[in-house]
Amino acid sequence: MSQHMDNIPSTPGKFKSDKYHYIHRFRSHSSLAKLILWSLFFFSVICFFFLLSPTSPTSPPADRSRRVLANYTWGGPEWEKKVRQSARVRSDHGHTVLVTGGAGFVGSHVSAALKRRGDGVIGLDNFNNYYDPELKRHRRDLLERAGVFVVEGDINDSELLRKLFDVVAFTHVMHLAAQAGVRYAMQNPKSYVNSNIAGLVNLLEVCKSADPQPAIVWASSSSVYGLNSKVPFSEKDRTDRPASLYAATKKAGEAIAHTYNHIYGLSITGLRFFTVYGPWGRPDMAYFFFTRDILTGKPITIFEGPDHGSVARDFTYIDDIVKGCLASLDTAKKSTGTGGKKKGAAQFRIFNLGNTSPVDVSKLVSILEKLLKVKAKRRVLPMPRNGDVQYTHANISLAQRELGYKPTTDLESGLKKFVRWYITYQSKSKKKSSW
């Protein structure tokens, strides 16, 4: 994958830290009560949606070792052989990692970085159509050339997850599968509950019953800070005022993760990503569709806050996020349970992974104009009430101290790499479509 992803520099080796302690403790009876209320509420939401959802029909497979769920087929000797080969560790003290959302933006980069340094990696992705699945399949193709097998399946398929754990004794799970996007939640709210809550619970259920239990690192979101006006955002700040359903599902995920940590002894680390961008990114992100629309001469909409206030984001380059993900894996302590039974207190952590340098969206457009050598057709409108927030800014002091996390890529440098990839990728896509 390295020569095909030429815009992705090699990721350094494992991070080590001698400090391990909780950063997200509940210090009072009132906060514990809030956690219980959050968990009970969202578990009831999950049950409600499960009752409404029809079960997926399955057809009896010819090979009893193979299974079919919806459009996914898995199992059988050849499939198991691919899984074992991809999960083989090729470095001393390497990890064996299941990466959910493996064909996604962050997931594909993390999988490639793990494989480069010798870890065993299995990807899992359902290739849904939230955005063009072809982009995900192209990422998968590059990963498979690098020796990473991406299983096509869903995190809500308990039987598939149990089968993967039967075939491979995963030491770690990097859970990056999720329904992303703030605005799409207004169109398809059920998909957020299905992926971000029900899917997370299903994965945690399988992990808590595994023997040995894996350590889990998963993607929360900076969106959990919601209407918080104190900046920069710290892990100690309140996160009980979400501005979108997406944010609410991620907040619920943090509460649910703490519950499984407390009851079953799962080692869990949550990562709050701040506006990740870069090559092979998501087409629903502003930097991506701004680039597309500027090049095609279409007008772009830039939102502004009250009293013509600027809208800014803490844009974080993908390579910096990958370093934070790998550092979280490397510093994760082992889970303490066995077969669903807790044997001692387990590690629970939450970190911000951002760039600490918020940039106005109008400035982002100016950088793209410079790199593309095309003037954008700007249209400035008031920010709608669709779940977006006006400003994000990460305090990363905790991640710096515990993970050695230090972002190094400024926005212009990162966008230069993205634009180079975008133009190359679009050129290749046009050539293929003309065949």
C-alpha cells in the first residue's frame, strides 16, 4: 500500500508511556446517577429500534461453514485462511488488531500504518452507501495489496464477530466503524442509533465474552462538546449538551463504554477526533466538496455565525490522527476480565486528538484557491440550525502527556497533500470510466 498511497508518510513505531491512570472518573453520586440515566435511556432506544426493525432474511448456504447476512458472505476454509494470514504478526511484541470501519477514511490509514510496522491486521467494513462505496473499495484494494484482508460485514452481525474471534485471538480492537456526519442525522436518524449505539453494544458484547478479552480503542468525537462555550475543549469539560443526534450517539457511546469497563473489566480508550482531513478522505467533508466544486466552477456556501462571526474548525491532518491512534493502542493496558467475568479494575481513558490551531472556514477556502489556482465562487449564508457548531478547539495536553501525541502538520501543508491526491485520483477515475 505504501507506493500507492504516496501521500501518506510512514508512521513512527510504537509509543510508550509509563503513566497510566483514569482521566474520566465520576467523582460524585450525582455524576454516577447521570451515567446510569444516560445508559438506561440509550439502551431503551436500542431496544425500541430493534423491535421496529425487520430481521434480515437469510438463504441457506450450500457450504455449511459459510454464512450469508443481507449481501455479505463469509466463512469457509479459504476465507479463514485469508483471515489468519492477514492477522499474522511479523514484528516482535506486535499486536493483532481488528479494525472496524477498515475501508473508511481513518480506518484504512490506521490499518496501513499497523501493517507497515509488522502488526497483524484484519479490517471489517460494511461498505454502505453514505458516500460513494467505490472510494471505500479503492481503499480496500490498496490495503489488500499491502497484505490487509478487509472482511465485508457488519458490526451488528454477532455471529460474524464471534467467528472472527474464534479464528484469531485479537489482542486489540480499533473500533472506527460509525455512522458519521452531523447533518445527515436529520435525514436518517435510525442509522446513527443502529451503528453508533447498537453496533457498539454488539461489539462490546462479543469482546467481553472473548477469552482473552482484547483492549479496545474507539472513535468518539469532538462533537460531544456540543454547546460548550469554553475553549479550548478539555476532556474535563461538560459534554451533556449535544447539538446534534450524531453527538448524542457518541456521548451515549462514551457512557456505554464506561459501563462495560466497569462491569466486565474491558480496557477501553475513547478518542475524540477533531475534523480529520487528508488524502483518501470523506467526500461529505467541507474541504473535499469545496475542492470538487471550485474545480468544476460551482458556487460554494460558507456559513457564518451570529453577528457575522466566523466559523472555525480545529482541522487535524490524518497522519497526526494515525499517530494518536497507534499511541493509544501501544499504551493500552490489558483487559482484566475472562469470558465475561471481571477480575479487577480496568483502564478507562478519553483523549482529545486535535491540532490545537483552529482555522476559519473562509481561510480554508483561500488556501484551496491558492493551491488549485482557481477563484472560488463564494456564497456566505447564516449558519443553519442543523447540528453544526460554530467553533472547535482541542486542548491536547493530556494526550501529549500520556501518549506523546504531537501534531506536526499545519493546514496549508496538509491541504497541499490532499489536493495532489485528489487531482491524481480524479484523473485515474476519469480514465477508467472512459474505457
